[in-house]
Amino acid sequence: MNRLVWLLGAIAFAYFAVTVPLGKRTLWGHMVRIAKTPEAQDLADGAKETARDVARKAQKEIDDQRREKPATQSE
């Protein structure tokens, strides 16, 4: 029942976000214009770069641990 209520609420929010004008634009229209600003693009680029750095560091640590751990054989 909770899932149904949540789903109906999400559908209603999405419908109103794209159809009901808030000033000159809908909520969706405002969000798209904000996302296209240079500041938002800089933020997204910085977040992507940071995520890549974290992923590289994690992969390096995993690789280092695999090299250090001797292979065990079952007898």
C-alpha cells in the first residue's frame, strides 16, 4: 500500500512539474535553464572529476591488495 501511495505521489509530482506554469515556465523548464548555466556546468564537471579520482584511487587500492595477498591453494 505504501508503495502505491508513493508511486501515485511521484506520478502526480512529475505531471505537475511538466504541466503547471510557475511564472513564465514550468518547474521542469526552470530546472533545465538552471542546469544549462555555466556555474552548473562547472559544478557538474568538478563532480565528475572528483568521482573519477575517487574511483581510480579505490581501484588502485584494490589492485594493491590483490598483489600483496598470496594466492591460497586448496589441497
